[in-house]
Amino acid sequence: MKAKTLKGSSKIGKILQNMGSILLFLVIWELAVHIFDIREAFLCTPSSAVYHLLVPQPDANYHWSVNILTTLKEYVISFAFVAAGGIALAILISWSKTIQGILMPAFIFICSLPMIAIAPILLIWIGYGLKTNVLVAFLVSFFPMVINTITGLGAQDKQLLDLVRYLGANRWQVLLKIQLPGALPYIFSGLKISSSLCIMGVIVGELIASDKGLGYVIVNAQLTMDTPPMFASLIMMSLLGWGMYLLVSLCERLLTPWNFVKERVDS
Amino acid sequence: MEEKKTLLSIRDLKKVYTTREGELEALGSVSFDVGRQEFVSIVGPSGCGKTTLMRIIAGLMPQTSGELIVDKDYFDPQKDVGFVFQKALLLDWRRVIDNVLLPIEILKLDKKKYIPRAMELLELVGLKGFEKCYPNELSGGMQQRVSIARALIHDPKLILMDEPFGALDAITREKMNFELLRIWAESKKTVLFVTHEISEAVFLSDRIIVLSARPSKMVGNVEIELPRPRTLEQKLLPEFNRYALDIYNKLEVK
Ligand SMILES: Nc1ncnc2c1ncn2[C@@H]1O[C@H](COP(=O)(O)OP(=O)(O)OP(=O)(O)O)[C@@H](O)[C@H]1O
Ligand SMILES: [Mg+2]
């Protein structure tokens, strides 16, 4: 008798469905602008936003490769710090019950703070540019990551710890063999939440003060009520956030394969 | 005689849990010996402290008072114990084979050398061909059998089994009983076996320790003098039933 796992073939169908609904939305938008004859200074068509992205722009402020790369770089740096730092700090905190007892309430408090409000203060302290934007993004998305990971590290059935302790497992073995693998689903849900918070933080930093980046494009285009680059920028932001989310989901699939086999086999 | 040597000696072992409602006496002074290569069962009503006793023997928690003496020359309480828990407790993220090999990793032994042994054990518990599955692809009884293979992988001298067959159906249970006896006889292991099933205890054991309800006292220490190897026919013998009746009486089942 051989165990077999069935592949979900409805997966592709679901993706097509999602794409279809997005496409439908864009078509309605495009038609609405034409039919109701909306001024471009108020709302542009999606096609003109995409067109803006695709043709070379004479205005240096609208050089998309520079702006996209700037935002992408800030996003990747801050998200990498959030992921690595969040997991590391969570492990350290979960190491000691006392530290956990002291820090967790503080963290939950910080989490409920609208971190974005800190951006103008950071601007005074650090000045504008990559560092500030990265820091804003970090602060906005770091604490949910830590809290999720700590929850995951403590979520194991206590008896699973007995399973290795009776064989004299040390702390590292308990962490590496039981706690960390068991926390992976929590870590990935933390990463998913943080990935969208993080791009938001980067953009907020750019909106407040920057000389390049997708957030800067919006602020700059607003001055002249030039809507196509504004919507083009929005499209790119959502693509960046979506891309990171997909990347996290892909890693999740690779690193927690047991969560993706659901068919049971009976003897 | 070699097999009369004591492996484990339990002297006035007591366990009091401190709970929110106050003190709870789980084990009220239990004493007995387990000889090398002996098959000893522990029976007693639910909540009388059988799991507690096993956990103390495995070194997972300290006793409140009393002594636990082991023959340290023959036996290392850390490396030479295999524990089959009441629940299967498999690691969801490991394939069946890697679950079986977990003790090898914890004891830092050469994992590669134990792979053939792991396959053998899986075949023994009737799970050949499932080694690449994840635990959530197996039924409850199959998971429990994986946990039995896991407890045997590092070739422990003492096997602690806490109602290992509770989740199995009657037929599989009967088969597993035979397998267990075969492993025990071949590998000269010592088994301490907790069960609720009196006839299972009589069928398997050299000796049965009978515990009373909480706070538990030892109310019986019954030698089972049925010849080995045990057979199904023995279950119909008057002696077999006399042993069972004797234990029921000690448990004050009326
Ligand atoms: N960690 C604990 N803290 C407090 N009380 C406990 C703890 N573990 C067990 N007990 C109590 O100790 C008593 C004995 O529990 P134990 O699990 O050893 O019983 P058992 O004989 O294994 O029962 P069963 O046959 O139902 O598995 C029970 O009354 C239980 O409530
Ligand atoms: Mg129990």
C-alpha cells in the first residue's frame, strides 16, 4: 500500500478567478471615466496610468526605474531587518519567562500605538532619505512580527517538550527540534502581516519627506494634479507588496510542507 | 541468577501536586522492584497516578519523597529509556521516518546508521510504505504505532509504556500485544507497562502491580506464572481467569 497525496487542481482556477475580477474592475473603471467624461486632473483611466509607467518619461522626477528601485530597496532592507530581527528577538525573549513577562505588555502597548505618527519625529532626528524610511517601516512592522513569533514558540503542546527532555535534550535541541519548527506557521503569518505593514511604512516615510521613491512621486504629482503618475505609483506599490506576500507564501510552502498535505490515508 | 537482578527499585515513592485548590496527593507511597528483563504491568483506576509514576521514573519530574534506585552500572537513565506516551505526540513537521529517528538526533548518535533499523521497526509495527508520510496523513492508531517505533529506535534497556494501545482497535491491539512480546523476548528488554485492561495485563506480564484509587497505595503485586511464549489459548484457561479475578478483587470492583 502506498501513501499518495492528491494535488489541488482547483488552485489554477482560483488564480484565474482572481485575475478575472481584477480585470473586470479595471474595465469598469476605464469605461466609467470615458462615459462620465471625468477630467484627468480628477481621475485618470487605468490605461493612462499603465501607459505612464511604460513610456520613458522626460521629467527626471518621473523616472520610474529610479523611483521603483528606491522604494524596493527600502522595502527589502526594512523587511529583512523585521524578519531576522523579529525572530531573533522573539527567541531571546522566549528564553526567559521573566523577561517575557516584563516585555510582552510593553510590546503589546507599542503595537497599539499608531507608529506612523513617529515618522515626523524621526525626520527631525535622522533627516530625510533611506535611513528614515527604513526605520519608519521597521517600527511599523516589527512588533507584530515579534509577538507572532513569541506566540508560536510557546504554542507547542507541553508534552512535546517532555518527549525530548526525557532523553536529556538541552535547550538548543528543544528550540531547534521542537519550538522553532512548530512556530513556523506563526512566523509565516507574522511575516505576511508585516510585509504589508512594512511597505506602508516605507511609503509613509517617502510621503513625508523624500526626493525619490514611489511615495515621493505621489506627493510631487499632486502639486500639478497630474493623476496618471499618481495611480501608476499606486499600482507599483501594490505590486511590490503583493510580490513580497507571494514570496513569503512560496517560502511557507517550501518550509512547512506538512501543512499542505491534508488528504488522510487509512490503513 | 542473572534475570533476578533488580534494574529499578522504587521505595516509598510519593508525589504531591500543589494546585490552585491546594495539595493533591497523586501517589501515596508506592514501593516495588522491577527486575532486569522483567515485564511488569501497572493497573489501577483512572487518575490514580500511573502517568505520574512513569514520568518520575523517566526523570521528567521530581518525586515529593521516597527513592528511585537504578542499577547505574547496567543502565543509564537518560540513554537507556524509551517512553511511549499516552498520546502519540508526533512532530507534525517531520515525516514518519524522521519522527522515529528523533531520539537518535537528541542523543547525538549517527543518524545514517539507524535508518535501516527505523525501517525495520516501521515494518514491525505494520507501517511499511508510510515512512515518507506526514503524521497528519495517518490515522490515530497508525500515529500511536509510529510512537512505539520511536521509543524503540535507540535500543533502550527499559521501555516505559503508558497505555500505548489505548487508541488502537481490538484487533490491532491484539496483534501489537504479540509483537510487543516478541520484541521483548528477542531483545531482552525490561518493560513497565501501564494499562486499564486487566486481561491485557495478565496476558503480557510476569508481574502486575495493582494500585488503588488516589492517594494510591499498592494493593497487589501479582506474579503471573503462565508459561511463555504466551498464546491466545491461554486466555481461556481457568488460571488466566483466576488471575484476572484476583486483580479485579484487589481493585475492589464489585
Ligand atoms: N501537573 C499536574 N498538576 C496537578 N495535578 C496533576 C498533574 N498531573 C496529574 N495531576 C493529578 O494527579 C492525579 C494522577 O494523575 P495521572 O495522570 O498520573 O493519573 P493516571 O493514573 O495516569 O490516570 P489515567 O489512567 O486516566 O491516565 C490526577 O488526579 C491528576 O488530576
Ligand atoms: Mg495516565
